[in-house]
Amino acid sequence: MFDSADLGLPRAAVLMTLHRSDSIEYFETALRSVESQRGTGGIHIYLACDGPLSAEQTIWLELNRHRFFIVRQNTSCVGLARSLNVLIDLLGEEEFVFRMDADDISLPNRFATQIAYLRAHPDVGLVGCQVQDIDEAGAVCGQRSYPLTPSEARASLTRLIPLLHPTFCFRRALLKDQRLRYPDAYLTEDLAFLVRLSELGVEMANVPQTLFSWRVGAGFFKRRTSLRRGLQECKWYARAVFNQQGMLSLSYIYPLLRLFMRILPSGVLRVLYQSGLRASVAKSVGRRSEVNDQACGADAVRFDPVHSRPAVLRLAKTGISREL
């Protein structure tokens, strides 16, 4: 049988979850955006159904099970972190692993561009991308900019999440280390995971291109007001500050400010987000507040399946060297 991996195209795994509250319409759109990606030798989609599904979702899944490489059904809702960890433990020998949420959209060439970046930067273990916000109808309603270089991402981690979780692209070899699993942190799994990666010396970065549409629905800000979530965030941001700056640092004010924001009414939180406050904080740690894809075009990483070669990933603090 012909296998495009023979031409140097890597196999990719995609980790997705489906919850009873997820829209099948949005999930179908997200799935199609994954299936239409180019630049791989095959895409294996791993799906975890977190708890009992609705009747509509169950029927849809029965009709579409062939589109998934593995489907894991949780008998009860165990949460995003545990669901993703189960899928990670089921991974095969794919070369790269992507995250994808149930209601977002991966833009064309997302996979190819992120894979090309990792092949060109052997010391980076995780890469994200720039993001555009979309509303419930799919119309673009905003732009999010994330730090490009590993040093900028590392500095941002004490105040802001430097990579948007559903844009993650890992090296498969990285996840063979059992320590690299999602911590059980309430609605803060992405932050906790990035802090843990940083502690193990894993470098992270973002490509300059906008390759992802993040759906910002009506309940977006309401979901971000929670004392329980705020306490978890405060804990993990403080841990990042301690790792980088030690016990004596004025930067501990930022985890406390995040905690304060989590207990504000959702309407006030919306105003703060839209005021540009987040971008201002990011600038203070050296993050680029705006990314112009055309300006970055000359430096854009281009995917070349012929000349790209597997790289060696070095985990700086652990001394682990892996051939991918």
C-alpha cells in the first residue's frame, strides 16, 4: 500500500474531547478543519468522550466513528486533564501530536507550518500559533497575539499563558516522559501543563502566522469568573514566578491580580479584556503585541517534506536526548 510517510511526510496525532454540552454542529466544523490539513503522512484523531453523551451526539458518533483512529468513552465525566492523559497514553508512534477543541477551527496549513517550525528548531518541544477570535456565527471578532521566541514565552509564563491550549503541537517523543501529563488543575490545565514543561526545561514558542480560529461564545466571560479557578491560577502563576525569580520578587503581584479578576462580575471582566489590558501586560515582558502576517512573510517557516529531517530534542534540565 502506498504510504505518503515514505516521502518524508510525518504522521500526526490529534487529541480531541467531546462533552455532552458541546455542539455537534461546531464539532463537525472543527473535525473537518482537521481532516482538511495537508503536510502529513496521515492524521490519527484520538477522541475521548467525557461522560455520557446526548442522544444526538450518540447517533452522530455511531455514524462517524470511522473518522477516528481511537474513541475512548468515559463512563463518567472525569474532566479535560484526565481525558487528555488517557489519550496520550494511547498514542502510537506518530511523530507530532496536535491539540484541537470541539468548537474551534484549524486554518489551512496549520499542521504543515507548525511541523515545519519544529523540524527547523530542534530545541523547541512545543509550538503554538497566532489566533483570531470568532463569534458564534464564525465571524472574526478579534485578534490574539502570542510570544514568538522561547525566551519571550518563558518570561510571559509568570503573567500570561504564552500559548493557547488548542493550538499546541508537540513532538511525540516529548510525551513519552511520564512526567509530562496534564495536572488535575480545575479549568487551569493548560497553564499547569506549561509550567510543568518549563520546569523540565522544555522550550516553547509560537509561529508568527495566524493559523487558528478560537470561538468566543456568549458564555466565554462567565466561565472565567470563578474563585476556585482563580485560586488554581494563582497557585500555578506563583509557581512560575518562583521557578524563574525565586522567593523575593515583585512579580507575585500578578498572580494576585489574576485572582482578583476571577472574582469580578463577567461584564466587568469583558471590559477589562477588551480594554487592551492583556496586551499591555504582555508588552511589559517583551511580548509582541501585534503580529502582521504580511510583514512576517519573508521570515515565515515553510514546510519542505523533502529537505526537512527528524531532529534531536534535548530537555535541558533532564539531560534526556531523544531521536524523533
